[in-house]
Amino acid sequence: MKRSILFDTETTGLDPATGDRVIEIAALELVGDLPTGNSYHTLLDPERDVPEEASRVHGFTREDLVGKPKFAEVAGDFLAFVGDDALIAHNARFDFGFLNAELKRAGRKPLDMGRMVDTLDMARERFPGMPNSLDALCRRFGVDLSARTTHNALLDCKLLAEVYVELMGGRQHGLGLMADGEQSPAVVYDGPAERRVVKVCPTAAELAVHAAFVEKLKDPIWNA
């Protein structure tokens, strides 16, 4: 089944070009669009101060990060975890920009932008003209926000994983009548201009399985 990585970062500010750095990376492994329980998480020493306005957002101060590894020290582990799979984030261009700046500083190849899946683009396409922040999407889909007092990257990943499932059609978006070992076609998201739906056409064998199942039901509505 398809593997992808959902991730988030926290930073010292808004622009890596002006010296802002990554202070936290969190990533969750998804298989078939659902979390497997495998994750990657680290705090980082940004090798600079953490402005007060940034601390108000994510809750970390410079003192919290002293002694944590520097990005160059964990780059290999992070890249090994994400592999070559799709990378999902909310407002992904922000996170890609910061990670690629860190990778360049560490002498590593940047992440391929072609791997990017931006849930903000997905939400804007589905809910045009509506608020589409992570908080707004959690409220819209009934995802519990009670633990989110600051922008913690690992918690944000867990919340976004639930939102992503809903944006992809819910936990049963790939449900179909399949023979053992077959995979169900599902909605494929390739960006805001490239969404396509694969039409599911049941085979004769699948229809026969369904008919046999319906025969076992008492007064099935399908036969009304």
C-alpha cells in the first residue's frame, strides 16, 4: 500500500532567508493514508536566539533548546525516515522552505518539491472562501483540539493526520467489494489542479458476492 509521511516544523520565525531556523521536527508515517504508529520527532538547537514572539506561538525558549542536537547531526536520520515517499504538510511550502534551507546549510540535497502534498491547498479547493487553518479544519471535522494550547509540531501532526483522512474522503474512502489481496481504487490527490477520481466498477464476481450477502438479510431494502 502507498506510504507517505505527514510532517510539521516549528521555527524561530517566518523566513529562513533572514536567518530563522528550525527548532522542532515531527513526522508520522502513513500507509494507505492512515497512521501506522511509526514516528520521528526531535527538538533542535537553532544556534541562535528564539524571539519572544516565536516562543509565544510554540512555547519553546532558547533555554529549552540548549544541548539539543543541531540539524546537521540529525539530518541523516530524518532523511532515512522520510525515504522517497510523498511529504504531506499544512502550508507545506513554509515547511519545505525551512527544511531545504537547513539541508543546504548541512551540505545535503534539498527535498524535491514534486513530493509535496499541501493540505492547505486541498482544504481551499474543498472549502473555497472559508477559514482553512488547522484549527478551523479540526473544528469543521470534529477533531478534538483541547490539548492544543501551543503549536507543538508532534501534536499538530497527530491533528493533521485526522484532518487529512477527512480531506481524502474519510476512513472508508477506499471501501469496496474486493477479492482477497486486491486493493481498492480511491481518490488520488496530485495538487489543486490535478485531482482525479478513479471510477470503481464492480466485477461480476464482486456482484455475485454482494447478491449472496443480500440474500442473507431479512427484508433487504435493495430488493424493495
